Amino acid sequence: MEKIEKSISFVKCTFEELNDNDKECVGESLRARKNAYAPYSTFSVGTSLQMASGEFILGSNQENRAYPSGLCAERVALFHFGANYPEGIIKTICVTANNKAGNYKEMIKPCGGCLQVIAEYELKQNQKIRIILYSDTNQVMIAEGVENFLPMIFLF
Ligand SMILES: [Zn+2]
């Protein structure tokens, strides 16, 4: 029998401590959040995905009255990337979220389904994706690679 341990790591900081590029990633994700279609949950999520070229792809959650037909902001951006930039490289993905009442003070982490999709794009491009989470209380969490959220990804 063998005990195996994996560790995860994050940087926590404030918005002001970010470099200019990371600040731009946060700004773009906040801009994306404005286009969320979330009439049922009122929980709006915005994602900015920055490619190695420096270009951004924006995504926001899109709900539907047939609930399972909706999609998370992260996957809206990631699948747009996959469909339109098959040779592209994702450098950074930034996520910010809150509900209409502004109840969420902590950074909102991507769901398991989105983490799996991020993991697969990391494998495809053979390069880690920097993940930045931003809260409306000005807190930031940065992880270098999806394994910090999902240490045991689904592989077959
Ligand atoms: Zn998700």
C-alpha cells in the first residue's frame, strides 16, 4: 500500500497588486459578465480568455428555461476558442461572478465540467493555462495550471 499526496498552490492578492496584463484580463472578464443571460439564477459570470497572440475571447453564462441547455461562461469562451482558433494557445482564463444582490464576496471557482474542459485544452496545447479568479471585493486568486483545481483529471 502506498499513500500518494498531491499539493496545490495559489497566489492570493488584491487587484492593485496585479501586473497590467492581469488587470486587463480582469477588466475583460468584468466586461464579459455584463452580457450574461441569467434570468433564472441572477448569477452572472464573465470569462476572459487571453490567447498567446494577446487577443481576448469573452464568454458569459447563458441560461435557458430548459435548464440543462444553458452553459457556463468558461465553456462559452473555451468552445468559441476551440471552434475558431484550432491552432491557438490559451495563456490565461479569468473568471468573475456575482448574483444580482451582490451576495458573493469570495472568488467563484469554475465548476467541475469547466475544469475538465480547461484540462483538456492544456493537454491539447501542451502548455499550462493561468487561471485568475476575481471577486467584487477586489480579491484575486491566481493558479498556474488547472491541476491546482483538479488534481485528478479524467483521462482515458
Ligand atoms: Zn462551469
